[in-house]
Amino acid sequence: MITDLSTKTRDELIVICKDMKIKGYSRKNKNEIVQMIEKVTGKVIEKVTGKVTGKVTENIRMIDLFAGTGAFTWAFKQCNCETVFSNDIMSHSKTIYDLNFHGNNEDTNNGLLLQDLNDIEVDDIPNHDILTGGFPCQPFSIAGNQEGFHDTRSNVFWKILEIIDHHKPRVVILENVKNLVTHDNKRTLKTILENLSNRGYHITHKILNTAEITGIPQHRERIYIVCMKQKDVYDKFNMDFPSIPKKKISAYLESEIPEKYFYTNKSSTWDLLTENVTKSDTVYQYRRVYVRENKSSECPTLTANMGTGGHNVPIILDERKGNEGRQGIRKLTPRECFNLQGFPAEYKLPELADSNLYKLAGNAVSVPVVQLIANRLMKLM
């Protein structure tokens, strides 16, 4: 985003200083404040005549609402986009987010803000160009009660609109479950789109499947809603990503697997598993009373409850040699689930209970899907 500082009023320059956390402007005149901003941006502006000999390039700034594992933050960071605010209500989200983006900062006043979005004042959220959010999907998910806007968790959508009204971001990107499209006879999606359109956004939305467009073999269909203020950006942007061949499940498995992830004949489910889990490079789901095989050479959709015991547990027959001779039927490890969500090897997992790591992975947004959107969008801004 290019800004001509000479056209700004002193009050507008003060707002820029606050956003950029520049101090000492209170007794400065307009030209002196311009000089202060120049020192930070490294651009050249002529102060004597007021004639601009250069322009200030401000970084594209984004906020990551309901940030969770920080998939949006990670993807847009690769495009040199600065995340200036993030929030979530789950303490484990703050733990993993701050570990990866804030150097494991344990100061609760820094890093990801651990607070319900409805309780955050819009004035306390920094100015930004892009608003992103994988807002709570349980109100619309086929795995939940599908209460939609009657579920208090979906009320955050109205808070998102309040933030949009105050900050007027150039782009809004929302992610949710596929079922949002048909929920309440399509009235829910219609309400969302109408409220965004009424605020001057040009909108495109599409259901994207991780397995089809990223090469990662996880079946994960999610709706992405991209809203753009600029008509010229909207005209050039689309989410028509080409299909690419899927890699094998084995490409996402770790080499050293602790013994605790393997089932044995002492397991209560042993007979059921040995009868049904018979193929390698295939992911099965244990669903309390039966085992379901995925016949598409994909991992079924990873879910938040897959680590809570007996439900949607992803299972494989690991016949690889090595690993101290351990072979057999086992669960996917938390790291392998993060692998299947597209998080890179350098993404760190904190020392949390497996159940919490599985929940974080199951709630996450697929990183390479967001990366495709970010790469295409940032070239147009």
C-alpha cells in the first residue's frame, strides 16, 4: 500500500505514528512528524517545499481472528504480510501460536490475545488491511447440532462485522465448514454474504478440498469467502486452483514412532482392528463401534475430537521396517496430523497432552490452501 504523507493532516500522521508505535510526536509539527515516520520506513520525502520525491511503502498488515494454530499467520507471513493482532479463547492455542510466532513469549500481555472476541473493544484492535478468520464452525457443522446463528458461538460473526465497520479492511477472508453452504436452507450463507456485500465488498466464495489442490492426501472440504473492496482486485482474483496429484500417505509419516501409539492384543479394540485394518498406505477411522476404511487413498477429515478416545481416531497399518522393530496397527501421531494439515517441519509442537495437540490439528486451517489464496491475492494488492 503506497501512501503520500504530504497529503496527510497532522492528526492523520499521529494515527500512523500510533499504528507504527512511534513515540514522541505530541509536540512535533507536521513536517517533523513526517521526518519521524521517514526514519522508520527508510523512504525519502522532501520536507522544505513539501514536494514528494519518494513514497512511503507501508507493509500490508493483517489480523488473525480465532487464530488457533496460526495457519493464516504462517501463510501470509510467507508473503511478507505482517500480522498485527491475533486472538483465540483456547489457552492451548496461545501456547502453540506464541511458540511459533512470538518466541514462546509467556507474557499474557503479548503475543496472541487470549480473550473472547466479543469482549474485545474494536479500538484495541490495530488498523489492518486484511482481516482473516476461521470462525467457529460447530454451529454449522454436520458433526454438531447445526444451530447456526442460534448458537452463541456464531454470534462472533456480528462482532466481525463490527470490526469491519470500524477498521474497513481492504480484504476479508473467512473460512468455515462445507455445511455452511446448505445450512438452514442456504439462509445462513445468504445472511453472511448480504451483510458483507452491504459494506461495499465484492465477494467470491468456493469450497476447496485440501486433497485436490495441494497434493496432501487429506479429504478436507472447507468454504473460503474472500471479500475485496477494490473492484480491480476482485476482477483479477479467483480461487480456480488446478488439481494436482496426491502424494501417498506414507510421505507424511514420521520415521520414529513411540510405542504408545501402537495397539496390542491387550487393547479392548484389538479384535475389531485386526479384522478391519488390513492395508498399508491407507488411513482408517475408528468410530467407537466400527472401523471405516478410506478407499480414496486419503486421510479422512481430521477432527477436533479425534484424540478424545474412540471417535474419529485416524489409524494405519504401519508395516515399515525400522523404528526398533515396531510394526503394526497404530494411531497417527499428533505430528503426522499436523503434517497432513500442511504445517512445515519447522513448525514447532509444544509439550502438551496428545489430546490437546490432536484438537489443535483437527481445528486447524490447511496451511497450503491458505497459501494458495495468499499468494494469488498479495500479487494484486
